Amino acid sequence: MPRYAPLVSKFGGLANLRDLIPGLPVITDKLLGLSSMRELPRWNSRPFSPEEALQETEGPEVVLLADTFNTYFEPQVLRDGLALLESSGRQVIVPASSKSSQRLCCGRTFLSSGLLDEAKQEAARLVGNLSPHLDRGIPIVGMEPSCVFTIKDELPALLPGEKARKLAEHVQMLDEYLLNEHSSGLLKLEFNASVSEKVLLHGHCHQKAFDSVDATVRLMENAGIEVETISSSCCGMAGSFEIGRASCRERV
């Protein structure tokens, strides 16, 4: 994914035709192994770019990980996170690869396919890029649970060493960061809740495994939202088709 996404996204409009032209899903199933049993995620016409960070605020710095999934399929998620951090007075750093044709990635899609050597390469690039920020004590946050908890769990096993361990200890979900900063008195959150009904929250499997859903619940409760977590099992969208999580949310 991180290697072909920058190229394919340039022709995203054509790629999206796959599920619109009758018979084409069957052809791509036979030629490329892309199952015709389901629709593919839709490429966004305007992927998220690290240059979108304003770099104008003088507040505390924070690193926002622009994961591959959200960058190319749901960039508004990253744009909303960026806007939230910048409106909170944070100077946001969006790390990027030295090569414009590549994106920094945790290696989740390689791991899902059993490609450990390729996953190690991606992990090494990520650690090398983020280590200077870690050395300066800058918080590192992400918005895709699969990626954040891959860094926290699998990455130290792929790359044993102090740098990988330090990154695993410091990376956190955006809601965890906001809640911790608010609880420590370092960030004053002003909410404008418009949700009057109870919200049912379906926690991500990675968040459940690491007991991270509680941060999401507490943050919503601080905003005056009544929230109840759904006692549910996995939605079934793990592995190489993790990018299908949008379809999972729609069904819920």
C-alpha cells in the first residue's frame, strides 16, 4: 500500500470506475485477485499532504502521523485532526519521507500479508524519521488505531532496540493525547456539543485490545455527550482489507 498508493492515487478516478462498470469486477478478480464479492475503497481525488500543516502557531509542538489509509481514502479525517490540534494552539509537524514518491508507513499492510522483510524496511524508515522528534520530547499522535498500535506492539519486535522501544512508548492516539493534556492542565478544551441523544460507540479492535477505548469515552463525556460502548466483537475488516473499515462503520 505505501509503495503503490502515491502512484495509483494519481489515477484514482479511473481506479474508482472498477465498481461502476458492469463486468469489470469479475475481470479484476481473475487478473489481479481483487475479489469481485465486494466494492473496493474509493480513492480520494485530493489526498492529504504534509504541507497542509500551517506551521504558523508558536505553541507546543506535536507530530501528527499521516497514515496511508486516511491519506488516500479518507483525508478529511487527517484534516479534521490537524485543524483540531492547530485550533488548540499546537504547532503541528506532519513528518514526510525524503522521497516524494513514498509515504512514511508503519508497515501494517506488509505484516497482514506476511511480508516481514518489507515490513521491517517500512518500520526502519519510520523510526529513522521520527527519532529526532523523540529526542526532543515532542509528542507523536496518530488517528488510525491499526497503525498506532502496530507501532506500539509489533514494531519493537520487528526492530529490537532503544529507538523502536522509545517510539512505541511515546506514540498515542489523538484522543489520548488531548485527554492527557487536558487532565494535566496543559490544554483547555472548550466543547460545543450539539449531540443531544445518546451516542453508541463501536470501539476499534486494536483500541479494545490495548484498553484505549476509555480515552475516547472520557473525552466525549467531557464534551457533555452521553456515550455507551457497544458490546460487540470484531467487525471482520482486519488484515489486508483494513482499508474497508469505512464500510464497516456504515453497516454499524
